[in-house]
Amino acid sequence: MDNTPNKEVKPRFDKGDPKGPKRSFNFYWIYGIIIVVILSINLFTMSGGLVEIEPSEYSAFVTNGDVDRVVVVNDEIAQVYIKKDRLDKEPHKDRIQGSVMTGANVSGPHYVFNIGSVDAFQEDLKKANTEHGVRYKFTTHDNWGREIIQWVLFLGIMIAVWMFVMRRMGGGGGPGGQIFNIGKSRAQLFEGGKSTNMTFNDVAGLDEAKEELQEIVDFLKNPKKYTDLGAKIPKGALLVGPPGTGKTLLAKAIAGEANVPFFSLSGSDFVEMFVGVGASRVRDLFKQAKEKAPSIIFIDEIDAIGRARGRSVNMGANDERENTLNQLLTEMDGFGTNSGVILIGATNRSDVLDRALMRPGRFDRQIFVDMPDLNGRIDIFKVHLKPLKMDATVDVEFLARQTPGFSGADIANICNEAALIAARKKKKTIDRQDFLDAVDRVIGGLEKKNKIITLDEKKHIAYHEAGHATVSWLVEHASPLVKVTIVPRGRSLGAAWYLPDERHLTTTEQMLDEIAAALGGRAAEDIMFGQISTGALSDLEKVTKQAYAMVTMYGLNDRIGNMSYYDSSGQSEYTFGKPYSERTAQTIDEEVSKIIEGQYERAKRILAENRDKLTALASQLLEKEVIFKEDLEKIFGRRPFDRFDPEQALPAAPATAVNGNGNGTPVPDPSTTSSTADPTPDAPAPEHAPAG
């Protein structure tokens, strides 16, 4: 090899470079070459050096005695032969290619034209023969070249149209894109250098779940450590938890950590309008996974195909979704071997999954991804605050304490909203107040200072919110009050903000105090104005759910006793009857009404005893529109039941809100997410309480 510095270096893509890229042979090139050859032959045969003329020019040639003979081809065209002694004279000398001198194109034919009517032209030929001695004859030629070209072009157009239609129907190229690949798996494959660029270090607040999944990844990397003890790799792991807690994020971390092929898809990818497609895609998915074993399959929102069988509206019908589930059950743990393939599923509706899918041998591990606690929220904030420019006033622990019950997605949204608010105010950095405003924006909605509210309505709202604040301040188990506002925000005309305690068990006294505090707004309107309004809609909705949960779910009522009609399996969704008699239903309604009305009278009694303080608080609200915990301490004194440091009691979630919509539209109540045992029928959590 010559290493002379002056030697010219050949470009990499030069034709002489044997290491240059080689173009792959395309079979369609053969069809293109054939078409070009046929076109060339046909054009050469058709032209042959002939000059196309008009019939009038032909008549002039005959009159001048230049024409030797005429050959009529297929009764369509006439080929004219010029006498040899006339070729080197005008006008033939310049028009005909070649001459007598060159010896080219001497024999002819020399001219060609369309004859039109064959009968009339035949009479002209007879006349020319008689008068000028022009010979003529009729002949037939097979135009095979033209016919072949016509058929090739026709078939080519049909094939092109067919391919275009099939691509449009199939949604483009790629696996599963063509109409003939409709039964193929649509899973996205991560292997080799292709990864999600995310590891377990990027996932915060889920230490227990990460430990479970990291063990699976470690088993794939170092199987000998486990197999020496006789252990077998888990066949599947099911991630269960509320939305936004990081289930899909954990799956991305697994794809980034594991050095094995990772198939990622959604449960809806198996659903198709054609019968048998879902089961076919399941078979193809596991076939690909077995070929690349050891491998991992991740199915997000697995409840799309894993819903319990027999719950279809058309009972007994051939349900395509059930066929897909049956095939999935067989592939996971059927008669055939399925070694080296791990299935990871994610769902927030584990109660509707089929029991056969949940059993060990298919999903050996069920990992509950719960809402993060205080330490978890601190870790999550640290992750999302890394790319933000903040000043020294922002404290991570401060932010975590004011966001109880928030998921990882909620925290990410708050961090982004804080950055947007700071940018809107044209700040260079994000400060503490921007995060407080972001919490208010995410929970309560957009502030509407320009909303037109009459003075009388504003007074009702002020006393309503003052009633909430007063009752919650004077009962023991209500959540600590932080801020009260009558500024419209979202769909609410005013709100009282609390910092709920992060408890996992709720007693009867705690629930009764919460109901009384929620009814304090309506009770204040009743005492001060002698009339009530529709502003307590969200409060009534909340206390009704709480009271029914106390009686029918948690066994906190003496007349009903220690009975629970809550169905954790979800079977009650598909039944038309109630699990109790009509007499029991009447007793339940009576007890619920007794609880609510009793706490309403209690709230009215508390407000009546502190009417002067209620009036002072409402007056401050009308004047300032927003008051904080310090303002309440000046009126009521320090709260005797307060277990929180005043520096940590910050706006978190509005537990009550005045709803100005009298048509039945409720205001969201985010504070109910602060306790996993919060008695709301929408989110029952008896599984979080200690067993027995």
C-alpha cells in the first residue's frame, strides 16, 4: 500500500473503489429493459427513414412522373417508391435521407401517408397506373410490436393502480403495513444500538417497583447467578396503578437497561375489524419474540384485550376480542414451550382483567405503582427541575409538601406551567411564587378576574367560602386550611384551599368532620341570608358520595352493620340487580340522609356560635378577595388541632368550591386524591388498608 502523501486519494464512492457501496439489484429493472427494447424495435420498424407527406403532395409526385410504385399496407397507409433517377432532384433530394450518390435509402420506400377511404384510393391508383404507369399492390403486415407495447402499457398501468390502492389500504409500507401483512405484529422493536435512551436512574419515586423490574433485567444479563440456585425467570410482570404514576416510564427504562430485544406495543394494536386478525397478530408477535429469545414484550393498556371473558354485551356471540385473549393466554402459558420470552403489561384497570390472565405462570408478579409519597415527590421534583432555571427561593421539599396526592405526570405539568408563567412575566429565572401560581392553575383552572359578578352574588360567595373556612378551622379532623379566595377560577366562583394529611386510614370521626366542613358553605348562606343557592353543587356531590361510601362500602354505620357491598372484581358493572333487598336499600337511603342532615345541622350550630367571626372573615374576603392562614389566625386565634408547621402549610388542593352553574355541572375536587383510603365511590381503595 502506497502511503506517499502526494498521492491522490480516490473518493470512497468512486466506481473504481471496490469498497464503495453497491446498489442492490431490483427485479423491476428487467421489466423496464424489456419495455425499452420493444419500444425501440417498434419505432425503428415504423419509421425506417420514411418521410410522412400529405395526399396532395403524393398527387403532385404522380403528376410529375416521380412515382415508381405504391404499396398499400393493411388498407391504412400507402408507402410511396420514387424512381431512382428522380431521387437526386428536387424536392426529393433534400427531403429523403440518403441519395444515389451515397447509396443509402435508394430502393425505398421513401414516403408514407394515410389513405383514408380504401375504395376511393384504389380508384386513384388505377387512374395513376393507366396515365403514368404507377404500379401498385395491397399487402398486410403484422404490427406485433405495437400490440405488445399496448398490452405491456395496459398491464403496467393496472399493476401500478393495484399497488397504489393496496398501499393506501394498508397504511404504507413496513411490517403490517400492506394488506397482505394485516395479520402481522405491529410491535416496535428495540435492539442493538436502538434504545429509548432512558434508564432506571431517570425514573424517580418508584424505588420498590424499580427493584422488582431491575431483578428481571439482571436475570436476563446474568442468568447463571439465579439458575445455579434453581430459580426460573418470571414469565410476566403486570404494572398496575392510577394514570400518570409512571408505568409506561418504567417500561421505557427496561428497554433502555436490558440488552435483549424489546417489543413495545399497545393493547389496541391487536384490535381490528377483520375476524381473526387479533389472534394472528398475537401469534406473530410471540413467534418473533421466540426467534430473538431471550426477549421482552411490553403491552401497554393491556385491558384493551385482557378484559374478563363473558362480559360482552352480546352474550354468547363470537367476540373477536375474546379470541385474541384466548390466543394470548395460550402463547403465555399453553401446551407449547415459551422459554426466554417475558411479558410485561401495564394497566390502570386491573379489576376488569380476566382471572386466567392474572394467575401465576402468566403474570408471576403484580407490581402496584402507587401515587408517590413525600420522599417520592421530592425525587420526582428533582428530576423535572433539572432543566429549569430557578432562583434561590425555590425549595424542593417545600414544593413536595404542598402537592399531596399528585402523580408524577401532575408534578411534571406543574414544573412546566411554572416555567410558562415565569416566561409570561418576562422573568429570567423561575421563583417560588411561580410554582405556587402553577399549582393553583393546574388544580383550580385559569383565573378569571374579568368575570362579571354582581355585588349580591359576590357577597353570597364570600359568606359561602367563609363558612367553609370557619367550620374546617373549628372541627378537629378537617384538613388544615391554607387559603380562601373568591376570585373566579375555572368553573368555580370561589374556593377554599387545604393541605390534606397523607393518611392511609380514615376513621368515622374524620369523615364526619370532612362532611361538616364541606357543608359549611351552604350552612353559612342559610344562616346569613335565610336562603340557599346552587353554589353548593360540588359540595353536595362530594358529601353524598362520602356518606354512601360510609354506609355501603366501609361498614361505618350501626344499622347496616359490618357489611360492604363494594365489588372489587368489577362484576357488579354487568349485573342489573343490587346485592341487597329493597328494605335494605330504604335503610341505606335513610342512614345516608341522617348522616348528611346531621352534619349540616352541626355546621349551622358551629356557625351560629361564631357568627361574629364568620362576618369578619367574609368582610375581609370582600375587601381582599384572597386571604391566607395568617388572616384566619388573627380572627379565630391559633387552631388548636393544627399539626402542621405554618411554613409547610401551603396551597395544595381546593376541597370546596362555589359552583355558579346551576344545571348540575360539578367542580372537580382534587383533594380527594390525598388519601388512599379516601371514601369516594369513584376511587375505593379497601385493598390499601391492612388485612384482617
